[in-house]
Amino acid sequence: MVDIVPVGLVLGFLVLVRVLLRDRKLDHIPTIGYSFPFLSAFSAFKFLFAGRSVVEEGYYKYPDGVWKLPMLDEWLVVANGRDRVEDIRKAPENHLSGIRSNPVFYQWDHTLGTAVSDNAYHINIVRGPLTRNLANQFDDARDEMILALNDMIPCEGAEWTTVPVFDGLVEVISRITTRAFMGLDLCRNTEFRRLCVQSVMELVKGRLLHLFPTFLRPIIGRKITDVEGVTSGIAHHLQPIISYRLEQERLYGIDWPDKPNDLMSWLLDAAKVSGEARTPENMAKRMIVFSFASTYSSAVAFSQVLYELSARPEYIEPLREEVRAVVGENGWTKAAIGKLFKIDSFFRETQRVNGLGLVLMSRCVMKDFTFSDGTIVPAGSHLCVNSWGNHRDEQYYPSADAFDGFRFAKEDGVDQQLLATPTLEYNAFGHGRPACPGRFFAVAELKMMLAHVLMTYNFELAQGSKHEMKWLESKVIPDKSIMMRFRKRRS
């Protein structure tokens, strides 16, 4: 058994060294908290556990300005207001890189490898064939959603059933996305899906590598994460599929008869064009990135909506009326989901008030970058937008502290600001070219799920469960202890 005392002392020493060696090239940018190297450690710990108060102070102290806060390993540069969002939106990728942001923040180069961010062809797949095929995959996605929710919520008769919400939603969303884009066989393979879900947590552990010197990170990365293990496991399940498809391509050409129109085909074709070897291991790494981008974030977003509806049941019947009218006219189709404008507004308001993080639109500064107000952010910095402050600014959102589920709803959706549409004031999915490429699938999936849940179940928070937002640094932390009660509605 590992003695936690010496381990804690070692980690504490590493944190102290990193703080003392913190780069001074950002001294010209004002700081929330202490700037002096040793004292800044106290501010870094405050951000670790009380980040909301830090970003709120920064927003009101430097309106429309740029400031920084200390993290345990580096400075985080934070931009306030729509003018700074516009500056970041217009910046080219070779100045402010959204593609490199997660790989640097979670140290993927030392766990997943450099090829994923150096040759990010998977992003164009999400923007292209995956998004174009949403309507084609809708029936499979809806079929799996119904089966998965039935398994998550095993209601019998008129009895209430109590379930752990978040872990159940992770399983449901994993099944929907796997069925829609990888097919029925892999969707029914519980070991494959378990590995995909586990891979997300293994990637997140890479955040700890910032505490160690760069030359040690490849070694430490293999000790504190099991990215190699989950990659190998996923590759094992993909190997026969890839071997068969490459053999068909060898025999009959790239457009071989009955070639599946799914994520694996798109990955193999894009890898060939980009020059990456089409091995099971390389394809498994791309699958891990897809899981990282979709599963947990969608589960958080959907659980937040359920909590808000439980706290505000007066919204439930108007939302049900919308589903009845739209589905009654259009059926359960992708086009019908797109017309659920009140549901869309409720999701957008939930993201405005809750969201997935305190700061978003994360960028790696590749070259010295100058904001329109003259503030210079040097290369190598970590830059982001104060979305928590933007989303609560009274000049953008009147009565910003009040939850208004139909704040964005317009009659027939005319000129409505939709959930998937970024604006300078709404940054839930980012903005500009690096805006979340999978947001159109995520939005369709979430709205489809909520429409089904509304029409199928009555629901409420279980006694003793309470939704309270929690963060670690800037990231929202889902409360896995929250329980909800569901009961089947009468037809």
C-alpha cells in the first residue's frame, strides 16, 4: 500500500518548484490574486477550489479587459467581454490554436501521442460527413435512445423508480453515439463502450503531468494514466473490422460494394488522404478523441436540464405541448427535432446559467497576439474567454441572474438564437472556426432525448438530492450522487 504522506510531500514540493519557476513574461497583464511567485500558490489553490469567485472578480474589476490568474502550473490569461471575444474569433489558427488547446492542457502528446493534434483530420470528419449524415442516422439513434433509457429507468406499472442520474446518462449517450456512428455490433459490445468511456477519464488524468518537468512527462504519463491500455483494448475490438474493410478496398477499390457509410469508413478514408497509417491503434486513438469530446459533456448538459426542470416544473407542460404539436405534424424525425424551439431555448438558457466551465474558448497562443485594445499576450500562453462573466452580464442579458427558460424562444423560431449558434455573448460551444464541430449532433441528440423523456416520464429530484454547481479549476464537476425519481406517464 502506498504511503500517502511521502507522496503528498513530493507533490507539494513539485507544486512549489513549478510556482517559483512560473514564467514572468506576463507581468504586464494585471492579476487577480497574488503575482509574487511564492504567494501566487495561495491564489492558485483558491482558483482550484473556488474558481467562480475568482472569475467573477476578474470580470467586474477589468470590464472588457484582459487579466490573468495563477494556476498551480502556469498563468491563465482571461479575456472579458464581446470585443475581446471578437478579437479571438478573428484570429487565425496559427496565432491562436483551438486544436492544440486540449492536447496541451491535458498533455496528450505524452499520453495519446503527437499525431492526434499534429494531424487533426478527425475534426474535418465531424464538420463534414458526420454532420451531413445526422438525418440518415436519426432512426438508429432514436431506437437506441429508447432502449437505453428503458434500461436506465426500469419503470414498472405506476411505480416510481429512483436512479443515479449522471452515470446512467453516460451509459445512454455512449450507446446512442456508438449505435449511430459505429453500428449495432459495437454498440452491443459492452466492453468496447466501457473502454471508450474509461478513456475519457484516463485522458483527463494527463492534467497532472503539468506538475512534472517536461523530460519526465513521457515516463510519468505511463504511470499515472492507462491511455496505452485503453487504446490497446479499443484497437483489439476494431482490428477485425479494419482488416475486413481494408481487404475489401484492396480487392474492389475505395468505393467497394456495400461499403458502410459510418464513422470507421470516414476515419479510414481520411487517414489515407492525410498519410496516417491505418492501423487499429491509430484508429483507436481517434475513437478516444471522439469519446472525450462527446460523452461526458453531453451527459453534464442533459443532467443540468433535468435538474432545472425539476426545480421549475411549470415549464414541463408547455414543453410537452410543443413536442405534441411538432411531432404530431412532422413525426419523430431530425427535421421535427429542429423545430422544437422552446426546448432549444430551455437548453440554451440552462447552458447560460450552468454551462460546462467557468472559462471557455480556450486557445494556445502560438505567436505573440495583440488584442484590439493593445494588450499583448506572448507566445506559449494559455488564453481563454470569461464565459461565466459574459453569460451573466446585464448589458447582454437583462435580469441575467434570473433563469428564464424561454428567454431565447421566438414564434416559429424566426430570428431565434439557437443552442448550436455561437454569438459574441454566448460562448457555450466556443466561437469562430474552432467552435465545437460536433455541436450539431450533440444538440440534436440532447433535444431528441428531452422530447422523449418529457413525453414518456414524470420525474423529480429524489428526496435529499440537491443540485449545486461545483468546479475544479474552471471545469464543472458533475455530482454523481444526485438521484432522480421517474414514473411512466399514461399514454
